[in-house]
Amino acid sequence: MDVKHMVMAIWLSVLTLVVPTVTHSQIKKKYKNPLQVAFGDPYVLYDDAAKCYYMYGTGGGAKDGFSAYSSKDMVNWKYEGQVYYGNHAEAWGIHSFWAPEVYKRNGKFYLFYSAQWKVNPHQEQENFKIGVAVADKPTGPFRDILDRPIFDPGYPIIDANVLFDADGRIYLYYSRCCYKHPVKSEVAQWAQEKGWFNEIEESWVYGVELKPDFSGVMGEPQLLLRPPVTMDDKQSEWESRSVTAKEVNRRWTEGSFAFKVGDVYYMMYSANHFAGAYYAVGYATAKSPLGPFRKADNNPVLERNTDKGGDVSGTGHNSVVFAPNGKQFCVYHGRTQATGNERVVFIDELHIDKQGKLTVDGPSTTPKAYPLP
């Protein structure tokens, strides 16, 4: 071996000692929001038997129904096709199929959703109700268990969410639509005095106990969340932005998602116009599944970042995934400059500290480590 090659061999041996070998498992894979899934109101189910995640949402190319996606890592999603079809002879719903959520119970999969009810004697523009369909697999096909909605409270309702409590009781949460629901408030009076809107309609979140077979409800629905009445309420500013920006004469409280941590019930909810820039998410807590719920001081926990140099607006209607690794993730829709008016899916980590404060690491568009190892 000549001197040149001897020096090279010594140098390589030194490098081997001082530079650690990087294995494939040590390389952290990165993902970036938004994901390659384009629909609104995303809901993610983890099926422990298949060790797979399934995502459902509003729109996304589905014709009078819902599509599904599957994933092993919550980043790369496979399109599974349309899994539920409405608007046929046996269906109770005819259009506006929104906000699907799927739950696994006793080996079956149950799809809760909103749609326009065909029984509409007064020809109401919004005659939305909530129904439930069942399937043997998370990819369907789902078929309605009833030829009617679960129940009719006498006003249009959307955004079904279900909580299975530890004592075996089941609770249905939903949002009363703004349609024909004008509400007096200081914000409504302020908008009227400015000559912007004659009235402000509101949507409110209700909860009611659900029958074990999902065929109906038990007891009377309880009002759980509504927009603030006074303008000095600290929640009023962010929950009234669609009105104060002169966007529309409505204030929403919708897209509720309830879960329990320890002895505390959490309810996340969305406010403002789902099609506008100010759609945002807050949360409230309670000691009982039917309240009373108290809105959190750190609301909103998810909102547009375009006024802070970011690229995301219209963030809302979320669900929460409790992953097997002990982490929680907030799944929601939003918009970017590139996606325009199309709603796309984001996933960011959600945290609850020892004091019960909930935060979300979003909206994010920069690379970050995969949700799952």
C-alpha cells in the first residue's frame, strides 16, 4: 500500500469512530399539511382490529353520499371509494349529505350523518335531520337502519356527534341550524344600528341521550352551547367575526366533538361561517355529558393564520384521534391560497396539560415528524 492509500485508510477509520452510523429507523419521516385529501368536516376512525385509520368527510366527489379513505400512518391516504349512497327510493335523505362520523359497536360500523329530509310538507329550504346507517366493514357499503331520521326536534339539525360514556349510556350531540332562528343579542343590535343586518340568526349545540339501538332519543334535548349574548363576553369577539366583518348575518355554534379525559368532558366546536376566512375552533368543559359546559379562556384554539404571515384560513369542524401511542391529534379542514375555496384536510397534534388546558399545534404548513413512529 502506498503512502496515499495508507493515509486514506487511516482517515476512513477515524471517520468510522467519530461519525455514528445512522440507521433507517433513526431517520424521522416528515409530512406537511395540507394532506392530499380534499373534503370538509373530516372524521377519523381507528379500527384496532385492522390497525388502520379510516377518514370520512363532506363532499370529496361523493354523489349524494360519502366517500372514505384508509391509512396506516395518518399521512398517506388511500381512496376507498363511495361507501354510502342516499337519494334513492328507500332513502329518507335527498340531498345535502354532510358531516359523517363512523363508530364501531359490537363488530358493526355505524355512520351518523346529516341530510335534507324528503318529508317536507311546508317546503322548508332547510329541512335537515340526522340519520344512521350500518355496515360490516368501515369501507361499507353502509345502509340506513331506519326509513326516517333518528328524531325530529321541530327545527333543522346537522353535525351529529356521539359519545359512548363509561356507564354504558350514549349521547347524541347536534347543532340547530341558523335557519329561521333570529336571536336577540348585543351583537345583533350593534349590526342593526350600523345598518348592516336587520337580524342575526344563530345555531346552537344541543345534547340528548340516545337509545342503545340508535332508533331514537330519550328525554328532551338540552341546550349546551350558544354564541355570547353580550359583547363584553370574552368569547364574543372571535365567535362573532362573520358578523363584525360584514360577511353574513349569522353566528354559528356547530361541528361539536365530545370526548372525556379523566373526569372532565370536553366539547370542541366551530364558530363563524364555514365557507369564510374566520371559521375557527374553541372548546368547553363540563363534569357531566349534558353540561353545564363552560367555554375555555384560551379560545379559539384553532384559527386562521393569514393575519400573522401564514397561509391558512377557514379552519374548523374538527375531530380528535386518540392514537395507540398515547398522542392525540386534531383533524380539521381549512384552505390555503393554493387550494382556494376547496376545503382540504389538516392533522396537527393536540395537547391537554395537567390543568386541563387544551391546545392545538396548528394550523401548520411546515414539515413535521409523522404522527406515528
